[in-house]
Amino acid sequence: MNIAIVTDTYFPDINGVTSSIYTLAESLRTGGHNVYVFTVSEPKEELRKLKADPCVYRFPSVPLFFLKPHRAVLPFSVKLIRMMRKLKIDIIHTQSEFFMGFVGLYVGISMHIPIIHTYHTMLEEYTHYIADGKLATPRMARKFSSTFCNLVDSVIVPTQKVEKSLISYHVKRPLYVIPTGIDLEPFHPNRHSDEEILRLKHSLGIDPKHRLILCLGRVAREKSIDIIISNLSQIVRRIPDIRLLIVGDGPALSELKELSVRLGVSQFVYFAGPAPYSEIAKFYRLGDIFVSCSVTETQGLTYYEAMASGLPVVARIDDSISSLLIDNQNCRLFRDGHDIPEILDSILSDPEVTHQYSRMARESVEIYSASTFAERVEDAYRNTIDRTRLKRTIRKQEMFRVPASKVFQSIKLVSPSNFIHRNASDQPID
């Protein structure tokens, strides 16, 4: 199958969407499919840091100064349509509701290529990024999400929470609940030696005698990292040798640094900055326990990665993680941030309890492998292709008033033998 993934977000940006796309593309290629990623351009100095990939095409774009680090694609040419035709694309998989998402919609509708969309982000919870919510409201975000999703042929959502939300938005397209998978192997606790982790701690200025609470991911307001910082003095009072390690970058970084100073806990916080994705598993090994206070996750990839790394997980109660995290079994859950100090103490004060949560975390995440993820997405692709082919055949047959019984006889199922391999050029699209 020849698959076009169309996205506003890809490397060098490090976030859950990028990780999901990369994992999916690599797993589908392992399964014998041809996957091409169409995304926005990045500054040349950033692209030089990446390994050249002939299957990634970049469109000219400009930075969005009010929504860093995102970029807006410039008006595109007919070259994309020519390229899609040359690559014999069977299905377009959009991963954004914005600039590149509309590019994918335009090309798919123009060329009669089936379109499937992954709804990654609950947009109504992110309207504060646009002029502090003055230009966009949650109601507008819900309407926009509904309109976009009803323009594609199928929609993939990572959790039942997102599925329920889209149904409440009146999305009428078929919905597939497919949790994002991860490649578990890089996160195995024995993948990196103790000496290697010790060198990394020294490079970051971390005192090896400190145990570490790990927060890893995009540093943004909706991640609610401020809740941990606000309770940090109580945590240290119970566990004197513990410190907070924040790995990542984002719009809330300066605010969190100011908060730690204002609350007098800055000496207990390490700000490590962003980690290269190729080394992200190593950064998980720095932590002794993983804590997240976010209730806006749709994929929760950091939970999967932390659990695969063998970290005990402490998380805020939310429907999006209910299928993965079970309180007092493979994690500890809380509603109020004031509960965090006691929970951390109950886990870290007893090595046997720590080991138990670590073991259960690793066992729980094994079913979310990248291969299973790709297989389920592939099924969604085939269903979408078959369904859109059936609809188009029915429309054609109705024009000539052919009996419905003959319509179904005319449908030929998609067969892997019908797919033609094409190599992509490594030249950017301009």
C-alpha cells in the first residue's frame, strides 16, 4: 500500500504527535508498505541535525510567532498533486486540522483518494494559545473539529474519551479507537548501563545522590507542572534526598522557573531542557518515579514510555488514561495535588513497593507495541478504502441505474499484490 501521511508537526519538533507518526511510519514500512511524509519546512540549521530521509517531503512555511514552535505552510503548487499521482498514493492520512491538514483534504478530494484523519488534540482545551482565548473559544474549537472531521472519510482517535467527545460534536464519520503504540525495545531498563546514565547526570549538573521525580514532555500550561512545583516543599520535607527533573521545552518554561523561585524551591528543581528523540529513552532512566498532572492528554505517550522504562507512575485521574492506568495496581492516581507528597512517600519509602510498581508498569504496557498499533491502523486503512470505493461505485452505477446486486459484484477488494512500489525524491517541494 502506498500511504501519504500529511502533518504540520514532524522532526525536529519533539512531541507526542511526532512520535506517533514516526512509530506508525516505521512499523508500516516493516510490514511492507510504502510510507511518505508530507510536512512543513524548518530552518536549514535545524534540518542539518536530522538524518536525510528520501521519503519526507517539506513544503515552504513560515513560523507562527503567536504559536511557537508551529509553522504555517505557504500556498502550495500543483507539484503535490503530481507527486501523489507519481507515487500512486492509495490513502491520505492527515494528522492535523490546520494548514497541512487542509492541504491533505484538498489533494484527497481533488484526486478522489480516500482520506483518514487522526484527531490527536482536544482543540477546545488549547484555545488559550490564540490571543489568550480572545479570538477562539472552546465552542468555536468544537465546531471547527466537527467540520473538519466530517470532511474526511474516517477518523482515528487514541482513546474512548476522545471518541465520546467527537460524537458529542456531531461527527458522523466512522471512528476507530486505536491507542498509539510505541517501540518498546529502546525503553528497556537494561538498554543503557549505569555508567552511561551517571555520565548523563554529570553533564546535566545532577547530583547522583538525589532521587528524581521525572516530568518529561512539552512544557506547556495544560501539562499542569506547576502543581508539582507548588507541592515540592512538602515532598522534600517527607523525602529529603528527592529532586524534580523537568525534561523538555515549551511556552511555560519561564513561568515555571519564576514559580520555583517565588516559592523558594528552585534549589530542588533541575531544568534539563529538551532531549533529542534518539536519546529520549536514556532520559527516562534518569528518573526514579514519573509524575504527570495533565488532564488534557489524548495519547499519553509519555505514560507508555515511562512504564516501558520501568518507572513507577503517578498520574492525575482522567478518562483518557483509564484503560491504561489502574490505581494501586500499575500506578497511583490522585485528584488533588496535595495528595502527591504522601503518594510519593508511600512508593519510594519501601524498595519492595517501588519494585512492584515498576514491574507492573512494564507488564501493563507490553500490549501497546508498535506492531499492534500498525496492524490496527492498517485495518482502518483497508476499511476506509473499501468503503469509499463502494460509495463511489454506487454513485456511478446509480447514474446508469444499474441494479444494486451488480454494484456489489463490481467491488474488488484491495489486495497487497496490486500495490506498486515507488521511490520518493529527496528534494523539497517548492
